[in-house]
Amino acid sequence: MFKKILIVAFILELTFVNKIFSQSITIKDSWARPASKGRNSAAYFTIINKNSFGDSLVQAISNIAEKVEIHETFKTENDMMGMRAIKFISIPANSEVKLKPGGLHIMLIGLKKNITEKDSVNLKLKFKRAKEIDIKIPVKDIMKKMPH
Amino acid sequence: MDFARKILKIMFNLKLNKYFILLTIPTTIIINSCGKNFPVIEDLSKDKFLLVNQDSNAVIFPENFKNKIIVIGYIFTNCPDICPLTTNNMRLIQEKLSKEMISDVQLISISFDPLQDSPAVLKDYATIRNLNLKNWDFLTGEKSTIDSLTKKVGVVVIKSDSTMFDDGRKIYYYVHTDRIQLIDKEGRIRKNYIGSKINIDEIINDIKKLE
Ligand SMILES: [Cu+2]
């Protein structure tokens, strides 16, 4: 009996639960920086996880650039800044994770064409648990409008 | 000078010995002219860094900008996260200066990655952002020149991570000082700011004090 329940639970997981997972992770406020062909851009967005369990963003894929990497900007002493590739971004249960300038970002390295303000960039996001999400990101020089 | 006058007034009120007053005057003047809030951080007036701008025109820094206040930011164009914040802050400073009709200011962005950042790359970087280059130069140069310049102005640049493309090309990222500097009309660095987080009103007020 117990075995049967396990099997049913397993099938349920395969068929329904995945769908529920993918619906519970959503993306908002996405934008990418303008940059010229051959150079680099960065993409930013907010990941919303309404699930009661954590997840991770493990990969971003785009045909706009030769390479796409998950990056974080870090600060060291004496006002020094750097950035490095990281393997994943943790998304805790019931939380929002913001990718923003000076922090987490998706690096679009070696752009295949110029991207300017009227363009958009396609990005496929792969998660550890949730289904992958395809997003279309507008290119914006967003800082122009929000001095800080 | 207000400070010096105040001290003098107090001294006269106290009817202190006039010799003591005579001794005090030079000291107060020295304190004032050094500008406690505006110490000279580094004097570049004797330096002649031979650089080139986004249009491939030769530029001698800081000599060619003498009699202008310089706002200078340090960037590399492969950095799409922090450096654009600095560049954007330079743009905001430029806009505010023009709004306040302050015209004797030159903006300069210097690349500390000259092997990647040719004049053409810098030109693209400015064009794609619709930057107004009327009083703004993007400078690069020989690597040895850039290295000695960054050393002199106190900007630290350390090669760190890299990305290798499929064809074997490699680009480097740098850990670097996040910096905008204010240089007076005599070519002396007077104040350091955090490039990506600079307070625009603060530097505009500082520029007014140096004018
Ligand atoms: Cu990065």
C-alpha cells in the first residue's frame, strides 16, 4: 500500500507538480543595458518565488551574445569594486531576489550586434527545480531616468 | 578669509597683545588657503600624459585642460555593471552643470584597459549611450602611460577574472578603485568620490567652491 502511494506521488510530481513550480516563479522589472557589437551588456530583473521551498537560478541562455554568465559585483577595501562569475543565484522560499546594478547581474558577453534602446533581448532562464522561463527583456538606459 | 577675520575680531575684543595678533595672522591665513576640506591630494600640474581621445586626437593630460576644472572618471568598457553607473553619474553632473550655467568644466573618462579600449571602442561606448561629447573626452593611450597615470592618481587596477570565447580570445575583468575625481584649474586633484555612488549635488557644490 505504502509503495503504491509512493508511485502515485511520484507520477503526480512528474505531471502536475512541475507545472505548479513553473507558475510559482515569475520574473518582473527586466531590462538590459545598451552596448555595441562585440562588447558586453548586463541584464537585470527581479525573480519572485511564491513557493514554500527554495530554488536556484542555475543558467541563463541567449543567442544575442557569445557567452552568458551569472555574475556578482563585489566590494573590497579602499573603494575597490570587481565582478566575478558565480554558479547559481539562490532564491529562498517566498522571496524576491533582485538583480540590479552593483550586485547580481546576467552578463551578456561578446554581443553579436548593437543593442540600443528600442531593442529587446531574449533570455532563457533555467532553475534547479522550477521549469525554465523564457523572457523578453527591453534594452533601456534606465539610470537616465532614476538618478540616485 | 571669514574665519581669519573672526579670529582677529575675537583677539581685538580680548585686547590681546598686538605681537600675539601679528603672530596669529599668518597661521590663520595658511590654514585658510590650504582649505581644510579641499586638501591637494596630488599635483599633476607638472605631468604630461600623452593620451588620445575617442576621435584619435592627441591629448596631453592635464596640460590641455589648463584653466578648466576637470571631473574625471575611471572605467573599462568590458565592465557593464559598475562602470556604466560611473559614466551615468558623469552624464548627470554634465546635465546639472549646464542647468546651472557653469561652463568652465571639462569631463574626462579614462580607460584603464587600453589594450581593449581603442579610440573606436570608446567612441562606440559614448555613441550607444547618446552622450554629449561637447565638453567630455574619452581618453586611452599606451598601456605604460595609463599605468603610470593610474598609479599617480591613486586608482588601483588589478586584473582578475576572465572570459574565454570559443575561438580562444580572452577578455579580462578588473578589480579597480571605483573613482571620480575633481581636479582644479591648476591641475591638482582636490577631492575623491566613489564613482558609482557619487552625490551629484555634493560635487556641483565643490565645483562652485573651486571656480
Ligand atoms: Cu559582470
